[in-house]
Amino acid sequence: MPLPTMDQQWPPIDVTVQSNRADWDAWYSANPDRLEQRYSGRGQREAVDRPTQHRGGVVGRLARWFWGNPTPPGEKRSKVHVPLAGDIARTSSELLFSEPPKLTGGNDATQQRLDQLTETGLHPTLLEGGELCAAIGDTYLRVVWDDTVSERPWVDAVAGDRAVPEFRYGKLSAVTFWTVLPNDDPADRRVFRHLEKHERGRIYHGLYEGSLGTLGAARPLEEHPATAPLATEVDAEGGLDTGAPDHLTAAHVPNVRPARGWRHIPSAAYLGQSDYQGVEGLFDALDETMSSWMRDVQNGKGRVIVPDSMLQSLGPGQGGAWNEDQRIYAGLNMLPRPGDPNPLTVVQFDIRVTEHRDTCAELIEQAVRQAGYSASTFGETGEGTAVTATEIRARQARSMATRARKALYWGPAVADITAALLAVEAGPRFGVAGLDVGEPPKVEFQDSISEGPAELANTAELMNRAVAASTETKVRLLNPDWDGTQVDAEVEKILKESGALTNDPAMTGSEGDGHAGFPSVGGGSGSERP
């Protein structure tokens, strides 16, 4: 179906979904201003007594959070934010894509293109998409092209809160991406949006003029500089053919399913769940604890109360000053009298380091555990100690399980979007010959935890004792990043040094037996020396 023709609410997504995504986006941004705006009565400044805290509903609930307590007028904000949410999203992406996934195509031309795609931009795109997916709940991969930027198409990542999907029994059938276009006039309240709808074999583009909450009326693409170049590309319906009629040039990647917060909402049942689902309260408590800790640091600064007798007059009406380096003081009030305070009073409060540190550590451990990760993944069990890959996997069992679960969603999406990209390149728009578009590429995720040289050598030694692997297999095990030429050269060196490779006819048989350079298996006429 083409793009909307009438004004409507935008985005057309359930209010609960939009609200939760806005909360997650505020935590992911690591911006204290956005957090305070999000939780302080939906961005409205409250009075000192905060009457919204006594209300019911969403506003009252948010105002009772630590970030829902507005800073009183005239005071400096003392809240401290710990960006744990961003750390969780980044760690989730790195567990999946610290190494690029291996893509395997059908023929040499396809494999060469897949390798080129991985080397020239797909890897950072997947890292970006993985981070957005963990934070917002889902992300999309789409095929894009622009002749002024590149001669060939590439894959782009879009956060889930900038897309309106259409599902059929859990499978993505179409999706509309939307972008708020810049408006150079600050006084202009109009909101221009660019809508880009992907269907199988087609992409529609539209420009709309509306408000913050409504889509508004459709406008010609030429009316905005950002969409003007598309006016010559689309047909009368505002669409263009991708050249790949059997492929949808977009893929949906849910973070995890089911989404506990809205599984009962039909329009959002197939969306993903953020790693922050149910952890927002722990984030808020962590910031409150850290702010209390920093408040102790400020209160712990030593202060000295000096009596008037130790002040030097600065003149009538100018007050007095105290010189901390002065040794002798003289004044009419120097003689102690009943009720006089001590000459100097030092005020210094304790800094409760242990209590705050233990509380922060417990909150962090609970937060990352609820998000699906092991505390050791975030360095909470100590760093700097040399451990084996097996020990790392044991400590990070929960993180590895979450990684494997997310890979089940990422694998098919990466395969579908790369297959769509190859089909677009092989189509009439780009006309690249020799690409195999019959089957989607195979996607193999690389191990994010690599064994050290000692572990690999021990494994190779055990395989050698068991006579369970060839020299080539052991060389590939110890050098996984080597190509075939390097492996063959190393195998030949090892066999020569060990004496297994020789050109002696007595050991190899006749030159024409097809085994020159290797020991003879069946003996033969060359078994005796002349």
C-alpha cells in the first residue's frame, strides 16, 4: 500500500510503547538534563513542595523518582548520573559483533562481494545497530543507495523508535521509516517529515507538513531541500522499483522476545524488549546513591569557624578578614569569658565510602543481572588477573547465554538484508553480473572470547597425542587469521623440519607415483637403496 493520504496521529504507535521507548532513550542518552526533563512531571517545573508527587497516575509516579525531584529554584543541581545504561547497550553490541560475522556466498563473485561489504562498512553498521537494539528494543537494517555518495548500495541501521512496522504472523511484511527534517526558521512551528516505506520490490517516498503529534498533509517532494532529489526518481505513486521484486529491502531485529511490557497490545506484540525493561528503578537508585556519595564528599571538606577576635578589620562597613598564616593576634576580645566559643572550631563530616561503594556495587550487579548479563562482563569481579578463555566463559555464562539468544534474531536478519542487497545489485538498477541471488548467505558469528597461545598450544598437543588431526588442521587452529597460502607454507616447513617431508626416493617412492614430496604409504619399488 502507498503512503498515507490523510492526516493522522504520528507516530501511529500505542502510547504505552512510545512512553517506554522515550524512557529508555533518556537513560541511553546519559544526559542528566533529558532525564530530569523526562521524569519531572513530563518536563514541567514543579513548585518546591512538588504537588505532583501526591497525584496518582503516570505524573505522580514519575515525580516520586529520584530524577523526578526537581531542583529547587536558586539551588545548584547536585544529582550525579552513572551512565550504566549506555554501558549495557555497548557491551551487548560488542558481545555480538566485536568481530565481524562470517558471510558465506554461493560462488566466488558473491563471496568476494560479501567480503568487501564486511570490510567497507557492514561491521560498524552492525555494531551501531546492536547498541540501538539493546537500548530501544529493536532495530532495522535497510538497503540504501545514493549515486552522489557511492556507486553501489550499502546497509544502514535505523532505531526501532523511528519505524512503523507491519507484521504478518510475526514476519515483517512492510515498514515505514520516518525522519523529522530540519527547519531553519525557529519561529516556524511546522514539522516536516520524510516517510520512506519499504515493501517487497518497492520503496515509497513522501513529504508531510504537520505538527509535533500529527502527520499533517502530503506535500510535493520538491518543497524541501532534503527530499527534492527524490522527486525525479519516483513515479506517479511516489514509489520506485528496487529491481529485486522478491526481496524486502528492510529487515527487523528484535532485541529479545516476548516484550513483557506490551505483549498484550496487538500492534506491538512482535516488537522487541529493551535490556532496560524493568531495570529503570535500579538505574534511578544507582544515581541517587552516587549523588549521596558525592554529597558526602562535598560535606567532608574541612571548614574552620573563626571568632571575631581573630579577624582583622577591613575598615568601617567593610567587614573583616582572617590570615591563616598570622602567628600572634591581639584584640579586646581575646580574654576568654564564660560562654565564649573555642578560638577555632574545625568542622569536618565523615565520608561514608564503604557504605556507598557497597551499595553501588550491589545495584550495578542487580541491574546487569536483570538485563541478562554476568557482573564479570562489566569488570565487577576484578580486572588484571590472567585467566583462560574457559574460565572467562564460566564467569560470563549468563552473558554468553544472552548473546546466543540475541544471535538467533540477528542471524536471519543479516542474511535477509545481505541477500536483498545482492539482489538489488544484480537487478537492472546496478546490473552487477555474476552474483548468486538464489539463496541467502550463511551467517556465522565469531567467538567473542579468543583462546590464548598457551591454550591453543595445549589443545594442539592433545590432538597430536590422540592422532586426531592433521598438521594443516593444527596450523589453522593456532593461526585462525591465516589464509590458505600461509597455512600451506607453514605445513611444508613443519613437515621438513620434522623429517616427514623429504625428496629421498627411498622414502617417497618413484617420482611418477603421484606422491612426490610425501612418505610412501604402500612401500613400492623404491624401498631398497642401491
